[in-house]
Amino acid sequence: MLAKVSLIGLLILAPMTANAACTLEQVQNTVAKTINKPLEEVKTSSSLGELGADDLDRIEIVMAVEKDCDASIPDDLQEKFVTVKDLHEAANKKSN
């Protein structure tokens, strides 16, 4: 009986938490799409500058990631991220 209750609890919680975090792959896809780069070029360690993104591109990337990941990236974090991985972490950072 206990196993059934746990399984039911997991099934009930799964839909509510499925989109709770933005995956690194989602961020990579969004960056690639936004700056028209092949996905293969957008590595987790790639800096946006290395990918050819200028200041306007950075703003567009942040807005696209926020939309695609249903996230809000605080202004102070927008200025600090350098790599695609940094952007991913910023998109998943919980606001206080």
C-alpha cells in the first residue's frame, strides 16, 4: 500500500515540476536560434562573445531564454553571465 501511495504522489507531482527547471539543452537551442548559429557551435563553455553576440544580441538572448524557459533573470545576473552555462544557471536561479 505504501508503494502505491508514493507512486501516486510522484505521478501527481510530476506534471507540476516538469517545467520547473530549464535544461542546458533548452538554453543552447535558444541561443543558437536567436543568433542564427548551428547548434553544434553553441557549447556550454562558449562565451556569447565567442559566438559573435553583441550587446543587442545579449538582450535578445536573455529575453528569448526567459520566454522559452518561463524564467526571470534578474538584471544583476544578466550583467554577470559570460558562457552559455552561466546563462543556464541564471535562468534556473530562484528569486528571493
